[in-house]
Amino acid sequence: MKNTLLLFAFLGVFSLSSQVISPEDDGLVPKGDIHYSNTRVIPYPFLRQDDMMWATRHWERIYVQEKLNHPLYYPVSALPDRKSMFDVLKDAILLEGSIVEVFRDDLFELPLSTQEVEEIIIRIDTIRDPDDPSVVLAIDSIELKAPNVVAWELKSDWYFDKQRGEMRNRILGLSPVVKDPATGEVYNIFWIWFPDARQALATNIAYNPDNNTRRLTFDQIMQMRYFNSVVYKEDNVYDRTIDDYKQNRPMEQLLESKRVRESLRNYEHDLWQF
């Protein structure tokens, strides 16, 4: 028994001493042992139509200036180990081709090709001579980058699963809201079908302010709803946003958004009987 313990101790010391790291690893653990790039997308649980006894649809806006939402915005310039969510999605569409379900609006009826997305992100601005429009004075390239993102918009469904006895949320669409560097206009550039973007989001990490050794992927952040958002529209018979019926009243819009959230929580709470 004593010899067996000594053998295991020797093997443990040998295994510890055999771990070799290099300056390229930039850490205490070799990069080859970190499997963020091979993260598997966790599939959604099977949902029977009869088990979804109630559902509603929300449109939310995530402002990246809020401290809790900073992992979705920073770094504004890509680092060797991580980049912003805008750069992740942009590279997945334009360079990798892993995201193909991109649309003009949140109805997902007008698809965009890769070339059309590139023309939206990188715009060519031609300056002509005011006296002779046929004369081109300069050609400028205006590109939308991570610092131009001011918010993210989500389209998601909340539903109560009576089989599991819980309220669940599934994101349907994701859209970056940018501020145009030339005109200052704030607008949505396109909508991404979220299930098609999960693989790209699951293989890229964001900064975890609570634990640097347990970083979260962007897919985990979205699935766990590790962000703060404001509801700007709830599915309704008029198909109108909160701003449509509470115009020029920011405080009432915020209170209405909180009321929508509170009614969702109360609905789940009232389903239980004690």
C-alpha cells in the first residue's frame, strides 16, 4: 500500500513538472489546453407544442454604455485572445461565412447576401466637384466598426413550459444599432437570425469581470441573459412600440418597460398555487 502511494505521488510530481509553457501561451496554462475555440453549442431542449401553454414576444434594447453590458462592447480594437461581439459577427459573416441568415428587418423576410452586408458595413463616399458633377475630387471609405455600436436589439419569445414548470426565453433575432460616423444618424444596419449565429458566438469569449479564469462565451451571456436591457415593444394588436403611444416622455417609456417586465414576472408567479 505504501509503495502504491509513493508511485502515485511520483506520477503526480512528474505530470506537474511535464507541463511546459512558452511566452506564446501568455499565461499559466498552455493555450492548447484551453478549448474555447472548440466550444460546443448546447442545443435547445425539445419543446412540445402542447407544453407551451402561454407565450409573448418582446423587443429589447441593450445599451452598451451600461457597465453590465460592457463585455458586449469592449474591446473596441480586437485583442489576440478576444474581440467585441460586433467584430465576432462581422468576421463570421464577411470572412468565415459561418453566418448566412442575415436580413434587412426583424420580420426575416428580406435576406441579404454577403456582398450586400459588406456594402452596408463599408460604404464608399464619392466627393464630386460642385461645379462639374462628372469630376470626382476624392473617394472616401467609411467603415462601421465596434466603437460605432451604441446598442444591440433583441427579438425574443417568452413562454411558459408546463412540462418543466418554468418561464423560458428564446432569442430569435439580434441586431446592432450603430451611430453613423459621417452623419451621426442612429439606425439598425441588419438583423441576424440568432440560431444561425450561435456557433460563432459560442466559440468566442468575452471578458468576465468576476473571474478571469472562467470567461464566458457570447452565447452563454445571451442565453443566461447576463445583461441589462429595456423593453421597447411588446407584441400587441396595433403592432406599435412603447414610443408610439408615449411619445416624448422618456420617463413614462421607462416605467412602461418596467411594467411589461413586472407583468411577465407576475404571470409566472400567479400560475403557482400554495
